[in-house]
Amino acid sequence: MTKNTKQQDDQDLQELQDMVDDLEKKEEEKSEWEQGAQIQQLQNQLQQVETQLKEKEEIAQKAQIAYLHVKSDFDLLTRQTQAKTKTLEQDLTIKIVKKMLPFIENLRKSLATLTEEQKADNLGKGVQMIYDGCLKSLADLSIFPIDAVGCDVDSQLHEPVSLQPIDDEKLKGKIVSVFEQGFFYEKDDVKIVIIPAKVIVGQ
């Protein structure tokens, strides 16, 4: 083999090696580009997932706020309904009782005019029994007589109708008798005067 031929072979071999190196370099670049594309694709997918998650969180938050508003409105409506029902029951009770009170007052006045002997006979006992039964029925409805005799005058509970001269200094300015019994309604934290007691005050 001549020297020139050997040089030519070496040159051809070098060119072939350069071609291989070039191909390998291009293959590496291609691989890096593909990896970069895959990474970019994954980043895009991750960003989409994060966006969707954020949207779902916003939807969940809005739903929670809406739920709280609905619950608040429902609770308010429930309280209002309960209050109206309670007030309606209370007003109806008072309205019915007001119609009964004149009858009960007549029984009280009848008892007040009876002598001790009359109170002891069957008729007097019958009237007393009916009167006591009426007061018990009123108590079952949360309605009670207003205390008066011996008390100071309370403008919310008592209505003075006359003055009565009295010797006992301790009773002056105080209620000495009841002209007409008063009643009040009291249940839970509600107290309502149905009719004030009409009273006679000592002077």
C-alpha cells in the first residue's frame, strides 16, 4: 500500500468518524429537544390542573358562602315563624280569657257579699268551688290575678278608682280593697297585663 493510499484511507476514515459524531450530536440534540418538549407539555398539563383546581376551589367557596346565606335565611325564617306562632297563641289565649273575666269577676263579687253563714252552706261552697276552678284554669293558661290589697300602687298593675279614709297609718297610700280584680299573662320572659286591678287606696 502506497503512502498516498494510506493517507486517503485515513482521510476517509476521519470523514466517516466526523459523520458519525455529527449524527450522534444531532441525535443528542434531538433527544434534548424531545425531552424539553415533554417537560413543556407536562408543565402545561400541570398548569391546567392547577387552574382547574383553583376554579373548583372557587366554586366550592362560592357554594359554601351560598349555603351559609341560605342557612342564615332559613334560621331567621324559623325564628320568625316560631315567634309569630308563639305570639298568635298568646294573643288568642288573652282574647278568649278577656271574655271570661267578667263572669269570674261576678263570682268574686258574689262571694264577697256572702255572709260567713252563707259561705258555709252548699250554695256558698258551690260558688267558691266554681271560682277556685276558674282561677286554676286561668293559671293553667299562664294567667294570674294581680296582687293588690296591702300593696303600693303600681301604675302598670293598678288603677285607683277612689280613696278611702283609714285610721291605720301603715295602710295610708296603700291599696285597702279591690273594686275589680285584675289579671296578667306571664310565660317564659313575657308578661302582659290583661286588665289592671281597679283598686281603692287608703288615705
